[in-house]
Amino acid sequence: MKKIDCLGDICPIPIIKTKKELQQMASGETVMIATDHSCTFQNLMDLLAGYDVQVESEEVINGVWEIHVTKN
């Protein structure tokens, strides 16, 4: 599984990184996105709603989220 490290990144950098990876992913592949900004987390969730993907997210520690995205 590939990891996109967005820790410390502010928008739009995580959105750009995620869009780039989504374009390169094959069906069935999974990527994990790590972020530590609540606004970035929400923006990523909004972005992913427009793609044909399955999304699971978890706040692994206070203020740090891991988002697992699998392309359908």
C-alpha cells in the first residue's frame, strides 16, 4: 500500500497530492493518506466523495487522521 504523507501540509498541497495519486491508481489499489489538519481532512473527504472509491478514515491520535482509499 502506498502512503501519502500530508503531515504538516496545508491546503491545497494534500488535495494536489491525492488527485495525482488517484489518477495513477489501478482498480483495487489502496492508498493511505495521513493528515494532521482538520480542515484538510474535511477537504479530502469532500474531494473523495466525487470519485469511485471506498473510503475508511480513523483519527489514530488526537488531531491525526489516516484515510484509506481503495479505487473501485
